Amino acid sequence: MVAQKKTKASKFLTVPTRPIPVDRDRSVAGLLEKMEGAGFGAKQLAESHRIWLDMLDDNSTIYLCGSGNLIPSGMRRLLSYVIKNRFVDVLVMSGSVLFHDIHETLGRNHYQAHPSMSDEELETSEVARIGDMLANVDEYREADEWIGSVINQLEMTRPYSVREFLHLLGRELAEIAHEDGILTAAFKSRVPVFCPNILETELSVGIARSRFEKKTSFTFDITQDTMEMMQIAQRTRNSGIITLGSVCSQSMVNMAEISSYITRTNPRGHKYAVSITTDSVPLDIRTPSFSGNHTEVFGKLLKGATTAYVQSDPSIALPMLITALSQTAAKFMKGRKRPSFSFQGRDLGIDVP
């Protein structure tokens, strides 16, 4: 081999890419390890696996933020798995994700669609189209009715935080579910669930139905949710954030950082960040320097933070990523000191070791 002469570029050109080989290794974690030597999306997906393991090993408080059609696309079992195994500590989910989760945990399904199906015929048959997925409109209304039945059991003399309400929904679902979803897994694992946009999603319909039919006076205390997120951020030593779907889903976590001045604490920023999204983001932002526009993707970061941006539909990336974690995460969980939460009425107890 001809020796290469050192040039000014040499100090940068030190790690060559390694083409991914074809072999008989059936381990998804092994495949991701090989992908670390590639570039673009392959490298970013492999790094997201490595970063998630680093978060577990570093006793970080891990926020999982999600939006979009995660449940109709078939991600419910994967998400409940990472919750039950405490690969994450705090959930921030859109109301659509949680409504679809309730629908499936009640024993209902989403169905595959075909482009030849006409919207007019589907509407006549009372079938809802969600991208290339379908749902029975009557069954969605049954979920609305079930949400209202839970509200009817509540004490109406005080307001409820959204987090407390979701915890109660998880408790009621856990008594009848044959298989766990997000809310039941979170209830059993004592993981708090926050929802910043409940009023603009299907979850609000069940609440409104209860008010309309039963004349309930159920109300939310959204300030309590803000306070609890602020307290979690304040007590956390290291944090990491994983975003699935639109980067807007992490806005509630970002607000907890911004509100830190109320408690006269300095926002630390996340030490780790992974974003798996179809949002179009320029290359200089998704692979940022610390002084770049990284906050548009990851929120506030600690200086020297480790990040991965995977421009992919989560339904493509999550099966690989979580299957790999099932093969690699056990040894990182053995000594993990994770935050613990207690749910006593309207108050959330927070203990970060």
C-alpha cells in the first residue's frame, strides 16, 4: 500500500467509514454495531442505541416524548416494553398517542388500509382513515364513553392535574386490560405520564361527552403539571431526552428548563439527546456543534452533550432500536439508580438518588 503523505486535512480525516458487511449474524444489536461504521441515517440509528445505553449507565433521568401515529402503526408493545423495564423514567405523550393507546388496550384494533379504498366509501361505512391505517369509528366512540365512565367515578370537588388524570386512567385500564399499553405499563411501573396538548386531541372528546351527558364539573389544574415537570427537572442530576415523531412533542420538557428561574436554579440541559423524526431539519442543525442551532431539535443541551438525529419514521427505527436494547441493556440496568415517583392523590412525590 502506498504511504499517504500528511496534509493539513490529515487531522480531520482519521476515521474512515466501514461498509456494512453481509453476514449471518442474526442479532439486531450486532447489526447496529456494524452500522456505527457507516454514515448518515445508519450511523445515527446506531449511535441512538449507544446513547440510550449510555443514559442507562450514567443514571440519567430519561424523558420519552412521543407524538403522531405511534400506536396505529404498531408500536404499542414496543413502548410498553421500555416502560415496564424502566428504560425510560418520564413520559410526555400527545393526546392522540394516548387515545389510540386506550383504544387498543380496551381490546380494539387498528387495521391496514389500501390506496384503492375510497374516503367516501370509508366515511359511509363509519371507518376512520389514519394514513394507511383504519379504525372503527363506533369503537373510537366506545373509548370516549369509557373515558367518561372513569370521570364519573371521580371526586368533583377539586380539579385534577392532567398527570393525575392519566394515572387514574392507567389504573382503571389495568383492571380490565388483557395486554399492557402505555398507560397501564406506566401505572404498574410508577412512571408519570404528561400530556401537553390534551385539549386538541381525541382525549378531550371523551371528557366533553361526560360533561354533556352527565353534567359533570370535571376540571383540570394544568399549573400542577407545570410545577411537577419543573420539580423533576430541578432535582435531576443528569438527563436525557428521546423524541419520537415531531420535535414539538418535547416542548413541555423545554418549558421545565425555561421555568427554572422561578426556583432560582440554573437549567443544566440534557447530557444526552436522541430524536427520531420525519421533520425536515437541515444537516447543520441535526449534527450540531454546541454553538449551533441544536435547540431546534433537542432542546437545551449540556455543553459536550451526545446527540443522535435519525430522520426516519419511528415505525421503522423503533423496532430495530428496542429489539437491540432487549439484547444489550440488561447489564446496564443492574446497578442503575433511577428516579422513583410516588402517586398520592394530587401530589407527585419525586426522589432522585
